[in-house]
Amino acid sequence: MKICRTVEELLSNVNTLKQSNKTIGLVPTMGALHNGHASLFVRARKENDVFISSVFVNPVQFNNKEDFEKYPRTEENDIRLLEENGCDIVFIPTAEEVYGNEEIEEFHFGELEQVMEGIQRPGHFSGVANIVSRLFIWTMADRAYFGEKDYQQIAIIKDMVRQKGFNIEIVPCPIYRDEDGLATSSRNMRLSEDARKIAPKIHQILLNSFRQKDNLSINQIQAYVEDEFKKIKEFELEYFCIVDDTTLQPVKQRQINQGIVGCIAVWLDGVRLIDIQRYW
Ligand code: AMP
């Protein structure tokens, strides 16, 4: 596996590969890699001639300085996990290398960003689009893999690809969970032992709401989930939104054949956890 720390090194490797018509699959990450990331690596490895990943804690997508500073950094481990998963090239730049003196571009995503993470984390998606658009250009990837845990992010990235006219396939990948149902996340390692035992309730509550979906209205699903979280004092629910699976706009009543997803952000032990549940 080649470790590239500069754009120049990355470009020179990618140019050689593209000259021999290799297909390239990209998995962008912020490191602190876990089995959730690895499930994306397996896909990218299998579906492309070349598998490139990036490890970069992107400062411009954090609107909370403390969250950025506390974000776990485990480079040695990350390199090992990538190697084990057959990664060909990993790009590990500094913020200076990525942004230098260049102006940060401002992206707008209309109603896609006027819900959920877009409201709670102003500027977050513009920051994500800044790094991901650069990675798409530098890696010349044919496909890029993203986890459905960050459901809204996938819609935003598809829209960024449309705005920029990039020729790249965005591949959404299912959430990988620990055995007890908790969606794996780099932030999970910040949970205390006690909090870690409570955290799987997030998925359990959502799953219970899913099992009752045919007997409940959308409002009742909403109320059920909110009530269940109120019963567990350790949780502070930030949002639970039941939305159209493409437009991400809140749904009050389901139309025929409409795809619907519930997206949640919840605080536990000072850690912000997100998850989703598809209903239809
Ligand atoms: P991150 O390093 O948290 O920015 O995540 C990098 C990519 O891995 C994103 O596309 C995430 O959605 C994805 N990812 C993170 N955790 C999981 C998980 N538990 N299951 C599937 N994909 C995940």
C-alpha cells in the first residue's frame, strides 16, 4: 500500500493508473477506522481495479471546535486496517496540504440542507463538499462509497456531483452494526462503559417502531420514538425526523410507493450519535 501525504504524490500515482485504464474506487474517511469503514473497503476492493482511501479529519466541516479537537486520531491502526483490506493507496494529507491558501468554496444545497444535520450543524455540508469534491478530482475515482449511517450526506454528495458535473458513481452502503445493534462509529470509543451498554437502545427503539409501522400513523411513529427516548434519562434526543428517502423533506402522510426513512441524532454521555431506520 502506498501512503501519499501530498497532492502531488497522489496525482502522480493516479495518473499512472489512469493511463492503463484502471477503474478506481474511493472511500473517503476521517480515520479512527472500524468495521463500519471496513465494510465499505470490502466493496471498493471487490468492485474496482484500484482501491484508494483517504484519512483526513476535515476541519472545515466541524462547526464545534471541541468536537474537532476531541475527534480520535489513530493513524497507525488505520494504516493497518487499510492494508488488511487490500487498499492500494491511502491519502493522508494535512489541512494545509488540502486547503493551503486557497479560498474555501461555499456550496448550497437548497432544501436538502434545511433539515436535520443541515440545521444542527450550519456550514457542515459545505465543508464536506469542499473536501469530497477535491478528493474526487485528485483521485479521478470512477466510484465512491459512502455509508447510509450518514444518510443526508449521501443526498448532499449526489447533489454536489450533479452541480459540478462530475462523472462518478456514488455507491450507498448499508450500516454496519456491532452485535448488540449499535451502529459502529469513531465516536463510540468516547463512550464510558456504562454509556456503551445503553447505546444499543437507539437501534432497538427504532427497530421496535419499525415493527409497528403498519399499525401506526407517521405522527404516532414519531411520538412513539420520542416517548421511548424520554424514558431513558441518559439520552438527550436532538432530532428524530421521518423524511422522504430522496428529497429528505419531512413526511406527514405516506404517498403510494413513497420511500421513507427515520433519521436520528441523540446525545449520550457527551457524545453525539446518529442512526437511521428505513420504514418503507
Ligand atoms: P467517517 O470516517 O465517520 O467520516 O466515515 C467515513 C465513511 O464511512 C462515511 O461514508 C460513513 O458513512 C461510513 N461509515 C461510518 N460508520 C459506518 C457504519 N457503521 N456502517 C457503514 N458505513 C459507515
